[in-house]
Amino acid sequence: MKKVIGFIGCGNIAQAIIGSVIKSEVFSVDNIIASAPSLSSREEVEKKYGIQTTEDNKEVASKSDYLVLAIKSFVYDAVLKEIKDYIREDAIIISIGAGITSNYLMENLNEGTKFIRAMPNTPILVGEGMTAFSTNKTISKEDLDRILGIFNSTGKTEVIDESLMNGFTSLSGSSPAYIFMLIEAMADAGVIEGIPRAKAYTMAAQAVLGSAKMVLETGLHPGELKDNVCSPAGTTIEAVASLEKNGFRAAIMEAIKVCADKSREMEK
Ligand SMILES: NC(=O)c1ccc[n+]([C@@H]2O[C@H](COP(=O)([O-])OP(=O)(O)OC[C@H]3O[C@@H](n4cnc5c(N)ncnc54)[C@H](OP(=O)(O)O)[C@@H]3O)[C@@H](O)[C@H]2O)c1
């Protein structure tokens, strides 16, 4: 029998994972089930992905071999109370809620339930996600390998100590938002220069994509790659100086810090 992956909650991040595992054929549409309270959310997901949905969280829990908790952190208490007696004996819970700690999960799931804490990001949808896992004594090496096998099809994965999860949430889980803002701002500037808007988005996004690939594939320090673009007395160094003057790097570092602080604050 094929394994079933279930999602409690089918919002932004659940849909990114659902889209990716279907695309990479790790699960077929018949082996994916998701729940959400509102009919409009369920209809949207059924239409987009062709998977089965239900309003009954217990049904999802009782059918899933892998159960992704894709709900907001404040909904966890009620949902875990509702589903914990319906989780299959050998199922693995994949908890992606920001600030939901292993201690919390241990206390709010039945004894013996396997769970792992994960932090994905939405680029999973296009196979370029970054997901970190922090493991615990309920998860065997084989369980971890199976989970990594699923998520490796959605991008890159790392196993990290749980103490790094707040930092990772901020650096990776939330960071697509910062990059989208960068792309939007670059494109706006392109429009000021007369470049048509649609083309400006493509140009800005491709510059971000290519630069990220260079960091990953050349192994060169980002500072060296930046230096290579800056000809003496050229155009680029003018832009770099302006970014420094306006606190570009400090703004990004501060944003990632406050995001990690918020994640620490939300911890339960
Ligand atoms: N978005 C990201 O990039 C990202 C990345 C990493 C981790 N996360 C984490 O993932 C979780 C979900 O985030 P999201 O951005 O996907 O949120 P979202 O788009 O708001 O989706 C939340 C989903 O939960 C459903 N829901 C609400 N109450 C429920 C209940 N009692 N039982 C079952 N489903 C319920 C909602 O259904 P309705 O539509 O019917 O209300 C919706 O489908 C959060 O804990 C977040 O920290 C998100």
C-alpha cells in the first residue's frame, strides 16, 4: 500500500509542499489528503491540485502515514487535542508551526507518537525550498531518512539543533518575503528608468536567481563575487556605495534579528 501524506491546514505553505510533492511524483494525488475549516479553502485546493479534502481533521489524522501540521501556532492547542487519539501508530507528525517546540509536542501528543519539527519555506513550490529539521528521540534514523527523502524532492534540507530553529525561521523560513521586496524594489527602479514592468520583474528576478546560483555553485565568498562586479570608477561601485550609505546590510541584519526575536517570543 502506498503511503499517505496528510495536511492539517491547507494554506500557503501546505499548498507549496502539496504542489511540490505532486510535481516530483513523490506522492500521487490519490495519496494526499488535507483539511481546512472553510469550504472556500478546500475547494481552492481540490481545484488546484486534485487532492481529497475534508473539514474533519480527525479523518486526515487517521488516514496519514506522514501528517503535516500546517496551521498557525495559536491553533495547535485545539487541533492537537482534537486529533491526538486518531493518529496512526506508526505515523510521523511533521510540525512546521513557528515557535512550536519539541517539548510542547511531547507534552501535547500521546506518549509514543513520532514527531519531528521542521521549518520549510515557500520556494518549495518550485523545487527550490530550504527545509531544516530538528529531530528527537521519537524519530529513528530510518524515519529521518524517509522524511529527508520526501523533502529532498522539494529543494535542500538540513538537520539542525533545535536551539538554531528561531534563527533558521528568520534566515530561511521568512526570507522569501525579504527577497520578494528586493525584487519589487529593483523592478520599480527599472520602471523609473523606462523598462516595461513585466520585463522589469523578470530581469530583477533573474538577477537574484543567477546571483544565488553563483554563491551556491562557485563556492566563492559573496564579497568576492560582489567585488568582481565592481569595476574601478565604474557604475556598480556607485550603487554599492549608495547601498552602504543607506544601511542596506544593517537593515537586513536587523530584520532577520527582529524576526528571530519574534519567533523566540512565540515559542511554546
Ligand atoms: N507561509 C510560510 O512561508 C511558512 C513557512 C514555514 C512555516 N510556516 C508555518 O506554517 C503554518 C501555516 O502557515 P501558512 O502561511 O500556510 O498559513 P495560512 O496560509 O494562514 O494557512 C493556515 C491554514 O490553516 C487552516 N486552519 C485554520 N484553523 C484550522 C483548524 N482548526 N483545523 C484545520 N485547519 C485550520 C486554514 O484554513 P481556512 O483557510 O479554512 O481558515 C488554512 O488553510 C504556520 O504555523 C507558520 O508558522 C509558514
